[in-house]
Amino acid sequence: MVDTGGVAADQLRAFIERVERLEEEKKVIADDIKDVYAEAKGNGFDVKVMRKIVSMRKRKPHEREEEEAVMDLYLHALGMAGPSGDPE
């Protein structure tokens, strides 16, 4: 390992190269996700709603319930909730 001015150059290079490889993998995965959404859209699914569902499923149930309760409160305050409490 070469130590240049207190910096272990070989170790630094290895970290940089690992990050670069992971960034490339991330790009490939992002492209794959884009392709799945395009396929779903081609089969008649609403991609915007699908993205929202994916986002919701990442959160814990209690976090989701809390967000939904606040959303309901705000909708009521703005007069945007129907008689059943659902947005009109």
C-alpha cells in the first residue's frame, strides 16, 4: 500500500472503484425498474398509482396509518373529503 501524504492510495483507489461499480449496478437496476413500469403501463396499469403503492409498502404500517390520518385531517380541513370521509 502506497502512503502519499498520509493517504493510503491503494486503499482509497479500491474504495473509489467499489463505489463506481455500485453506481453502475444502481444505474442498471434503475433501468430495469423503468422497464418494468413501462411494461405495466403497456398492460393498462396506472404507473403513477403503482409508484405510490411501492412507496407506501416501504413504510411500516403504523407510519402509513399515521400519514393517512394526517392526510384525512387535512382533507377535511380543506373541505375536500366526501361524506364518508374519503376524498371526493
